[in-house]
Amino acid sequence: MNNIIKIIASDIKRLSTNVVAMVVIIGLTVIPSLYAWFNILSNWDPYGESATSNLQVAVASSDQGIVIGNVELNVGDIIISRLKENTTIGWVFTDTAQEAVAGVHSGDYYAALVIDEEFSDNMISFLSGDIKNPVITYYENEKKNAIAPKITAKVKTTIEREVDHAFVSTVAEALLKGGEYFADLDEEGNITSQGIEKLEKLDSDLKGVIALLDSYIALSDSTESISTAGGAVADSAKSITKLAEQMADSAQKDAQVGKQDLQKVKNLTDDKVKEINNEFDSVDSAVKVINDKANGVTYNNPVDIEALQKSVNEFTAKWGTKDQPGTYYHMISTINTGNDLINQTIYDYADELDGKIKVINEDVKILSDASKQSEELFNNTKSKLINDIASCIDATYKVRSEYVNTLSPLGQNAMNSTANSVAEIEKLLNYNATSIDLVIDNLKNYSTLMDQSKDSLVKSRNEAVDMERQLSALIADIKSIGDNEAYHKFVNLLQTDPDLLSEFISSPVEISNEYIYPVENNGSMTAPFYIVLSIWVGALIMSTILKTSVKDTTGMRNLKNWQCFFGRFFVTFMIGQVQTIITVMGAFLFVGIQCEHPVYFWLACAWTSLIYSLLLYSFTYSFGNIGEALSVILMVIQVAGAGGTFPIEVLPKVFQILYRFMPFNYSMNALRECIGGFYEDTYRNCMLTLIIYGVVAVFVGVVLYHPFKLLNEKIENSKEKSGILI
């Protein structure tokens, strides 16, 4: 033991009296920390909006659009307008597709999106039965950067989401708005009122025609009776024809009025759907802001508390009350499904969500008071607030689900039935006019009637009977619409807020995020890897710069190898600990990484420094230059396959096998526990596992020194003879 102390004292004395040596030592303590800090900062938040918004992606629309009736539709322009509101990527909107693609080839843009010329036309191709998928071509420059394409690739998902949302919302909105026309038919005096009256009069006249034809057939042998009956039938037939013509003109006028009414409703509801969409987007954004700020609030920081309180107040105002405008007010004041039980269920969900919002307000007030007291009370209150926010998000999902699952299917059958009825009326009117004209032709004059056979008369009578039967069935179908329960529910549904429902249908699901061991940013996530790597690099530099052999043995008796090993290691150990303290303090105070347990974090780094410096020192002590090369090889393998940047599961099989034997693995896992939070005994187990590498280091330095001594001397002699190797 005395020999070890003498070696340590001798080393310290020589270092303290040599200025150059002290400068080198200072450099050794600082360089590894710089490596860790700058790498952490460069990876601080590369996937955040502030960073990805600098990546330029070109967008060009070649969509020619379509015209539906009197309305022009260009889905490409709609997509462009939505992307202009999206700030996650640096969108560049070019005038032509050629300009966008050329920018990708030249490297001006990382990627480009080109909307096809027939995009709008193909978007509604399902209406014609010849379905064609609309196409957006994605161009990507994978040569420019290795990681950027992975980041910009998410724009494809963004585009798909925007297009799907717009498509579903538009279709649902159109169906619901179209249904509003049928909800107002009775008030406008169309098919279900005046139309039915005219159809019933036509049915009565047809029955009269049938009765006259029956009489005409029975009296076909009587000239006088035939003449009288023929005249009566002709007069009645002409009356029917005139009535049918009047009804056809009236129906055409009513249809034109209906189209105009439907267009008016559409114009009014278009403005309203934008308002509702903006309102819900605003509410969703407010909830996300509250969640983010609640997770980021820190103890004894009034600025964070005030910002959180402000966000909660804004959200509460957007939500409203039963008497004040807001999402809550609109929800409970407009819903009417025609079923009291369903109505009450939705009211209950809305009230439940309203109660949770009030709880969040109370939590923020309590959190503000707790921030002025103990940190433990503050953390407990913060946890409750985060849980209450998650519960609030869940309650919001319930309300939306109830709307979509209950209300969206209503009325579809009634819509189809009405459409079929209108088509039948048009067909029937055309059929009636033709059939009655035939009857009139047969009854024009007595002489023509005499030339016809009885079979022809019977045929005319059968046509009239068939026509009357169809007309009676049509009248019954139209009347049954008004008595149909689904029809009434459908009308009630349309009288609430079809724009709001179309928004729910287009976005029925909201993802609720629950983060386990949340980490604030990517820099804090990568900190364990770069700090552990810097500790290894520091130990590697020391093992190559500091001499391991003891030359001056003055005053030492019976000096043993193990005494030389531990005595000379003391300087390496102390420099390594200074390196660690500088690196850890800089990571906390300069870089500002997240850390739930800073003391344990430093302890894990200090323990790692001890093990790594001992291991690399032993390699150089026993193996010389071979040991230095071995240290570099181990570092390279661990950088590639220790799971520091990519999950170990995605790496080649050889690294997955070596992973469990790498010291980086256990050091990084210990540091991750300190950053995100402890799980059971993971931290302790990692620290204990590192002892194995310390035992290996002692074995290499003490036991294997003499077997490799002769080999090391030969290598040193060969290096000196070369004249160029040190």
C-alpha cells in the first residue's frame, strides 16, 4: 500500500510542477465535455415545428377543376389553401409543376407535391360509377441529406389527412344540405301538399275513365249508346290530359323552385360550416396548448403558471356555458334527434365535459398556490392536473362519438325513398300523357270507333287500370313518407345543425396521448448517448496520452505489478472524474437537459467514468498499442450498435447479439432512468452490471500484464526501428 501512495504522490508532484503537463490536463478535462454539449445541442429539437419549418417542400397544383351545375369546384386550390395554414413544413407554392420538380432535382427543395390535372374530376368519379383514384405525385430528393427525407416524408401523411378530411366533410355536408330541401317541402307547398292533391284528382278522373270504358265495352253493340259514351269518355280524357299537362308544368316549376331553394340553403350553410369548423379547430388547439403547458410548468415559476392560467381561461371562454355562446351552448341548444333518451344521453355527456372543465380551472388555481409552497405539493397537484386534462379529452371523445354513432345514420332511407318517389312521378306523368293521348285518339269520332274491335277497347281499358293502380301506389308511398319515424328523425336532425354534424362525420376519432416517462425534447433523449460517448472518448484520450508504466521507483521496496497498476491509475481516475463533473454540470446549466434525478445522474456518470477509464487504462497497461487499438474498435462498435440513436431492434442481427455485452448499454439505461423517471430496480441493476467490466479491467491489468510484456517490448522495438512511428 505504501508503494501505491508513493507512486500517486510522485505523479501529482511531477504534474503540479510542469506547466505544459497542466495545460494538457486542463485540455483533457474540457474537450470531452465540449463533444457532448455540442452534439446534444445539435440534436435538441430537429423534429419540432421550429426546425422542420425550415425544410422547403414545393407544392404545385395542376388541377383543372370541374363545374357541377352552376358551381365551380377545384379541390387542388382547397388543398393549397389548407397547406398555407400549416406551418410544420416550409411550404413553397410554385406556379407550375415543372418549376416544383426542377427545384427537387437541383436541390433547392427537399421534396415536391404535384396535384394531378384531373384531381377534382376523379375525386367525385364515384358518382358516375367509374371510380378513379385522384393522384398527388410526391417527388423526393434522397441524395441531399440522409435524415431530411424521413422528416419531409410526413408531408405525405399531412396531405392525405387534409384531402380525406375535406372529401368526407364535403360529401357529408352535401347530403345533409340536400336533405334540408326535403325537410321544407311541406312549408314550400311542393310534392307532399299540392302535388298529392293533383295526383289524387288525376286518380279520380282515371277511375271515371275506367268506368266509362267498361260501359263502352258492354254497349259496343248499341250504336246510340256507344256514341253517347264515346263523347263522354273523350271529354273526360281531354280533361285528364289538360290536368296532366297543368300538373307537369306545375311540377317543373316546383322542381325549379326547389333547386333554387336548395342553392339558397347551400349558400347559407357554406358560411356557417366554416364558422363551426373554425370554432372546433380553436377548441382543439386550446386543449392541446393547455396539455403542453401543463406538462412544461415548473415549480416556483410564476410565468409558467400565468401562461397556463391564461390558456385555461381562453379554453373556458371558447367552451362557453348553457347561457353563453360557445361550443357547449351550441351543442345543447341545437340537438334534437326525435328521441328523448338519445337527447338526454348527449346532454349528460356534455354536462360531464362541462364539469371536467370546471375541475381543470380549480386545479390551476390550486397549482398556483402550491407553487408558492413545497415542491412535493406542487408535483402532486401538477400530476392531478395532467390526469384531469386527460380525463377532459376523454370526455370530449365521448361527446363526439355519441353524435357520430347516433345521428349520422338517420334519414338516409328517407332520402332514398324521396328521390325514388320524385323519379316515379316524372316517369308516371310522361306515361300518363302518352296513354291518355292514345285513349283520345280512339275516341275522336264515332266512325273510327266503329272500325275498332272489342279487343282493342279491352286493351285500352286494361292500360287505364294499370295506370290507375300505379298512381294509387305512388300516392300511398308519398303519404307514407310523412308518417315514417326515420323521416321525422331525419327532418329533426337537419333542423339542428348539419354543418356541425358534417364536421363530426369527417373527424369522428380524436387520439388521446398519454406519455409514459415524458421527455421534453430530442436533445434530452440523446443526452445519455453523447455523454456516455464523451466519457469513453475522454478515457481513450487519457489512455493514449498518459504513460502507464512506472519508471521512477526511488524509495520503493519490493514493488509489485498490481501496485504499479493501481498507483499510476489514480491520476487517470481523477482526471476522468473532473471530466465527468464538467460534462454533467454543463449539460444541466449550459445545455439545460431535462433530468428528474440530477444527483443520481451525476452518480451514474461518475461510476461510468471510473469503469471506462479503468477498462481502457488496463488495455493500454497490459497490451500497449494493441490495447489502444482495441479501445478504438470497442468504441466504434458501441457507437454503431449500442442503441444510442436507433432502436436496437432495427439494427443488424450481429449488433443485437453484441448489444447485451456492451457497457454503453447499461450506462445509457442508467442515465435514461434519471432523465425520464425510475422504473423499479432498473437503475440499480445497470450500476451493478458495470462492476463486471471493472473486474475484467483489473484482471487484464494485473493478471495479463506479464504474459503480454515480452510481446509489447518487441512491438515497441519494431516501432522505434521504423523511424516514423512513435
